[in-house]
Amino acid sequence: MTSLRRLSALLLTLAIPTVTWAQAGEPKALWHGTIGEQYQMLHQASTELANNLENGCEDKATLRQEWLAANRAWQRVRYVDFGPIEQQSRAWQLQFWPDRKNLVAKKVSAWLKAPNPPTAEQIKADSVALQGFPAMEYLLVEEDIASPQACALFSAIAEHLTATTQALSDDWQAFEDHYLNTEGYTDTTVKSAMHGLEILEEKRIAEPMGLRGKPRNGYLADAWRSGESVALIQASLAGLEQSFLPGAKALLEREDEAELAQELETELTKARELAASLKPGLAPALENDEDYRQLQSLYLQVGKLRRLVNQDIASALEIKQGFNSSDGD
């Protein structure tokens, strides 16, 4: 069985709600379990990518496919902005974005010119711009990944990524008692989804599309180099569907808001299916009228979903929005 098939088998296994927390139906228990599954899948996908580098970097197509699989696993749990992900700037380590000063390219280029390739320890001690998926993307798209220097750098980043995702998964499991026994984490979890949808609508779709007072600019999208921006948006929506929705539905139903729970499921599924139906790249769609109209449809659906969560559901649950790190520029 190939590594990708093994990963697919894991995804299917983890998607089956057979464990105790899924049977319990308590919102935070559901969230802790489903988010934990996503972190496990992220580590598994990262490990598969690193292990396959033992054979070198000659098969660029397979490396790109496995990089995308691991990146999609990260996007599925990217909305979680509290707990272990806050330690050691882990979210930035996994994805340095936005990168308005092109620091990823500068850091990668500097190491490619170095007399010796870095070790995983040197990657860990360097800038977050060098440590995650965007740096690997740069190597896959802009450089000859099969060259010894580029392959060694890619391998060192992959090794660091594996260690980071292992620590993240382990720390989330250790976080269980504190998470389940601290009342405020119900609101915190809902707010993380609200914040994730805000970034998705505003930063990942609207700004690159030129819908916020500035011209269209595909370079503002994440994963613009590989042309996978929309594919990663779809993964983020799938992640909300897989790990946020179960606990949110349980919470809403407990508050006699079954209709809102069903509406959330419906609108989230619509958004995810619409993203899945589009071409994977966002930047190329900015140059094509029909593709741009399809992106507009996605933007409108994500906006509808965001308003549902940030207004209707937040109001029903008496959750007040506050300042977050994405406010401002």
C-alpha cells in the first residue's frame, strides 16, 4: 500500500465516530476529540512526506502531491487559534502568511547559497519564514528540487515539520483536562471558528479578488505559487465541517436551537462543495471572467456562512465578539 493510500485509510478510520467522546454528545468533549483527530492526521501526513524523502527528491510530482496532502491536513485545523498552537509561534511555523515582504523567498535563497545545507535543528533556530509549508512550496515551484542543496533543505524543513506536528498533537491530548474543565473554552472554540471564517472571507478571498478597495492581486492569496489557493480553502471548510460542526450542533441543540444547527450544517456543506467544484488556483481565476464569477459565488457563500456563525449563532449563544489579532493591518 502506498503512503498516500495509508494516509487515506487513516483519514477514513478517524472520520468514523466510534470513540467515547463522540458517543457522549457533550460539545467540548466532541470538539476535543475531533480537533485531536485533525492534529493526528496532520502529523501523519507530515511524517509520510518526511519518510518518503529518504529516497531523494527525484520524483517531484509525488513530492508535490504529498506536500499538498500535508498542507491540506493543516488547513483543516488551521482555524483553531488557541491552546497548544499558540506555543512557540507554531501557527507561523507551519504557515508564514501573509508574506508581504517575500521573506520566504529570501530565507530559502540564502540557505541555497550556503556552503552546507541546514539540519533540522538549524531550521528550528531560524526564522519562521523558513520552517513550514510556504518554504517547501517555494522549493517545489521555484527551484530544482532534485538538486542536492534544494533537496537537503526541503528534507530538513520536513523533519522540523514532523517534530512540530508531533508536539502539537501530543500537547493537544495533554490539554484535555484543562480544556474540558475550563468554562470559557466553549466560547473560545466558537470564536476560533468565527475568526477562521473572517480570515477566510476577508484575507484569503476578498483581498486577492480586489474586493476591498484595492486592485486584484493574486500574490495576496496563500499558496499562490503552486496554484492551490482554492484547494486549501476547500480543505479549511472541510475541517470546519469535520471538527467544529459536531460540537457546534450539540451545543445549539442543547440550547433549543436545532434549526440553527441544521442551517449551519447546510451552509457549511454548500460552501465546501462549491469550493471543491472550482479550479484549485485563485490567482489564475483573476484573469478569466467566468472563473472570476465562480470565485464571486464562493465569496458570497462564505460570507453567508460567516454571518450565520458570527451573527445568528453568536447571538443565540450570547457570545460577544472581541478584538483579535487579525484586526487592523
